[in-house]
Amino acid sequence: MSYDHLKHARLLVDYCVSAQPGERILVQGSTLALPLVEALHNTLLQRGAFPVVRLEYPSQSDDFYRFAPDAFLDTLHPLQLQEIESLDGSIRILTPSEPAADLDPVRSARHRKTLAPVARERARRKWNLTLYPTAWGAHAANMTSEQYEAFVASAMFLDTPDPVEKWAEVRALQAQLIARLARADEVRILGPETDLRLSVKGRTWANSDGKRNMPSGEVFTGPLETSANGHIYYGLPTIYNAQVVRGIRLTFQGGQVVAASAEEGDAVLRAALETDAGSRFLGELGIGSNYGIQQASQNILFDEKIGGTVHLALGNSYPETGGKNESALHWDMIADLRGGGQILLDGEVFQEQGRFVG
């Protein structure tokens, strides 16, 4: 089955944000996703909710970083915050596009810090982040457009008669994983160039079942802020601030990044680490459980969910997990454990070569 934007819209409205009559729901994305935006607008109206549509042309944010006066990078217009405060929820649509090679990562990091209050307010409401398949997304994933659309549809269970029922199955499976993780104090991650220990004692594990990310398939928490010690290598590439970063190596002491490098995009990494006081600490530990996604597509929304991977985010924590780190940064980096890695819980094997034990 190929991708169906109408079915996608219904899943987002009825399941992901559960839009109710009278609610104001933001729909934000690029003109590349116009079919999905139109479907979301109409579906929200049919449910009695009020859609607030914000469209950008594909390179609009890149052009802002290229041409905006310096003062704009540090200025938050009051209306930006007031609009978010007036909403009940939001749906943001990613549209994979070719990364820009000429952007200054320091400028984008400055502006991200300025927008932190907006991000915090959005996180306090219902929200979902999803993706609309594009030609460049197919290229980045090394697929034809038809293959990529099928890949996206399968990852969201849009190729099944009842996607909501399938996400209920994911939720039940992940509840079993959380039952074991909730008893753990120390998590140790072993893999290629990786030996990292961190504590999750007393923290809450979240069951990511498609409500906030579509697609999803992960369990995550906020590690104790000063507990990370060791080193880790992230083998899967990511795109951050519209630029490719790959081959990231980080060393932690007392929870803080004390050494960092990237084989590609090193300047982007270093600028991100200087965002603010919280950007060198971990805000999230996530374990991918979606074995329907096995191929990296250079898109974090999909790649962090790959069954057999683990991702750790530098920067802001999710308060519902008990995480306390605050930052304008939240950057998920992915380590692939399928080729010879382990996750240990208090010394006991929890995952071996990408497969959960027991």
C-alpha cells in the first residue's frame, strides 16, 4: 500500500492529538506537505476543532539564518509566545529537504536559544511531530519515491486496516520493557568505541506509542544529570540545523561532555555544545523498539526508533520523566547496537546485538 495522506491526517487528529470540539490546534509545515496540511485542516474542522495553519516555503528557515540582522537572532516577538499560549495542541510536519551547506551554526544556535520559551510552552500542551514523504527524503534514504512512501506508510501502520489498534500493540509491548527498566539503577551501553554508564534511578520511563511522534516505537527517560561517565560513538548520521553530522564521538565525566568530535559537521557539533549551560548534559536516554524500521533514512524521527538502536539527547529533558536539565538544545544522537552491542541493567543483559533478552 502506498502512502495515504487522508488516512495519515485522520490518525494525527483522532489518535495523536485527540482533537476535541472547540480546541485550537496548530498545523505547521512546509508547502511541500500541502496535501497533508489541507487534509488536517479539513479533518480538524469536521471534528469541531479550530485549525491554525502556519505554512513556510521550503527554505524559509535557512534564508532567515542567512539574511536576518544579528539583532533578530536574539529577539523573541511577543506574538510568537502569545500564539502558542492560545493553543490547545500542535501538529508539526517535517518535510525532508537537501541540507544547506552555507549556514553558520553559531547563528542558528543563538536563535534556537531565543525560541526556547516558545518550545517550553508548546511542550506543555498536546503535540505531535510527524513527517510527509518528499523526493529528497527518498533520495537520502536511498529509495525510489514509491519505496519511500511505502516505508513511511509501514512505519506509521497506515498500511493496516486499523493503525490505532497496531499502536495499541506497540504500547503493550513497550509496557513490558518499562516494567524491567523501572527496576534498574545503572544503565551501561557497550558497543563499537562505546562504554557509557549512567543512572536512571528514580526516573520515570515514558511509553512512546505514537501520541507525540508519528511514527514512534521507543521507551525513554531522563538520566540523572551528573551520572554519565565514559564514551560513546554515534555511527548513524543525523541532520541538525539542516546540516549533516556523522561519526560523533563524545566523552562524559560527571554527566558533562568533556571531549567531542565529529567526522563530518564538527563545527555544527561544537556550536551546539555552546548553546547554553545545559547543552553539554544529557536530557534523554531512548531505546528504539520499532523493528518495522530497519533502514536508516537520515531522518531522526524514524532512525531513533529503529529496533536495536539507542539514542541519547544532549540538552533539554522531558519533565514528565523526572529530568531536570534545561536547555534550548535537544539533539538526539543514535548508536547502532545491532552489529555487536549490549545494554546492561545493573550488570544484567537487557539487550544483546539489538535484540531484547527474555
